[in-house]
Amino acid sequence: MYLKNLSLINFKNFENFEIDLCPKINCFTGDNGTGKTNILDSIHYLSFCKSFLNFSDRQNIRIGEDFFVIEGAFNLYDKTETIYCGQYANKRKSFRRNGVEYQKLSEHIGLLPVVFTNPYDSNLIHEGSELRRKFSDSVISQFDHNYLNDLINYNRILEQRNNMLKNVQKGAKLDHDEVEVWNIQLAETGKRIFNSRKNFAEEIVEIFQNYYSLISDNKENVQFIYQSQLHNEELLSLLERNLERDIILGYTSSGIHKDDFDFRIDNMPIKRFGSQGQQKTFVISLKFAWFGYIKKKTNLAPILLLDDIFDKLDKKRVKVITKLVSQNDFGQIFITDTSYTRMPDILKNLQIDYKILNLSTNEITVNEVNN
């Protein structure tokens, strides 16, 4: 699978932008503000139906305009898949596959798997558990639509149970039959989500450790540990036992929405004991593990988006990562870099097809090994 052509109209800083792409490595260089990250984010849109960076679709419309369009032509199993995303300021987002509108955007997730890594990935280590849950959910949802549907249903049921708790907190009468309905539905859906996350954590850890060892030259031992209340007790009994507490709080205090993942290096929390370089290597390895896990599950190499990932990494690790992604195990790669020379200097020594576009000068460099 690879993206053959990308077209942008009024997307963020681009008025009109179109490019034919290399099936292997595509590198965008240039100064800050030239739109390198925006190109990668547009590819993320075509896979996940949304921006990686902005929650609101309307915020991605170019200033002074009232719509944006992203269109990409993908080669998937030797067939062309044309994906269209259009957003008008006062209308519902339009998302089409080969001209046919999706009724539910969730139907598209997983068709064109993409892994996106960027400087904000360090938030996986430093911020709250919600980001780490979203990471696991994004991985699993790309090959398991039942899991994605369970997540959507769980969050809907959770919202309804929380609304009931808030009403009781404000003086409404507690309806025990209603509580039982929400508890049973949450417990059934939550158990399936828990089992999927548990299997995911067990299966991805070896892939993750292997990538970390390759990049760090086997210097440290890293761990990726799934934490959940459901390891020790069924969700239904937790919900029943904590009902009075939940009424006082006004929200549901037990469930898979409280899950977390413990990131460790040499058995110590990497947040406290890892250097900047180790933390950067950790999250890059985690994203590469996402790639490896999806490929293992689907037999399809996801498109890999590497946005400005070389900051705080020494030259040796930069070369290791570049050589790693140039191997046949990886499919199409997109790389952004503020340095005009770093990627060209590394790539010219590799026997691989690549295309480099400097967005500051509009200079294009192409290398075609097989032609």
C-alpha cells in the first residue's frame, strides 16, 4: 500500500498543493511554518478521517476561505483507492471512497493504516492516562472494527450513567432498575475492551522491545505494562460496590476508562528516570511497534509518518532509524526535517527510492534505484 498522489485546497497554509509521491521514502524539508507537518496531517486525515493536531475540522480551513479539500490516490492491493475529505465552514464534513459517501466514518478506519509520530509524542510519557489509552485504542481500532464499535458504545453508556449520577447527586430519586441496566451494559462492553487491551499489551511488548534494542543498541531494558482495575475484579461488582461513592462524585469511578499503561526503563518509571534521548527513543520505538503490530495483524505495511523526530537524538540514532525504515519490512515513509542537509546526506548513501521536496525553495530531488 502507498499514496500515489496528494492534493490539497485551502488546507491550513496551503492554497493549492499537489504532488506525485515516491512509493518508498518522501522527505519534506524547509523552515518552520512552510507546512511540512500540515502535509503529514493531511495524510492522517485520509486514514483516520480527522486531524492529528486540531480537534475542530473547521480550524484547518485556510484563513480567509470557507472550505478545504484533501484528496489522495492510494495503491491498495494493486487497485487505486481515491479518498476525498471536504469541509465547508457551515456544513457536515464530507468523506468519500471512490466517489461514494461514507454513512459512518468508523467504516473507513483501518482501510488505509497510518502510523504518525511527532515531537508531541513525548506527551505519552508526561501527560495523563487518557493519551495512553487513546494510543492503544488507535492501534487496535485499525484492525478490529468490533473493538471500535465497543469503544463508541461504552462511551455512550458511560455518559448516560454519569448523567444519571449527576441527577441523583442533585436530588433526583435513584432508580435501581436503571442503574442495573447501565451497570450490566457497561460491564459487558468493558470486559470485551479489557480483553482486547490485555491481548494487545501482551502481543506488542516483544515487538516494542525489539525496536528499542535496535535503536538504542541494546543499552537499556524497557517495559510496557497494562494497568486496569479489571485485572483483579469484574467490572459489574466494581460498579455495584462503588455506587454510593459514584453518586457523591457525580461520575463513574470504575471501568476501563480508568485504564493506564506503565512505561518503564530498567524497571524504573521512564518519566522520572529516563533522559530526553531515552524518552525520545522510547516513544519512537512505541510507534514503530504500532507499525509492526498492525503489519502482523493485517499483513499490510502501514504508511509511516515521521514528523521532525530527530530533535534530541544523536547522529548515530538518526542514522540507525533512517536505515531501519529503509528496509523492505517498511512500506511508504514520510519524513519532515528543518535541516536542509541531514536527510539528503543520509539518503544518498542508501540504495533506495526517495523524493525530497524543500518547501522553502521548491527544489525537488529524486532518486530512483530501479530505473
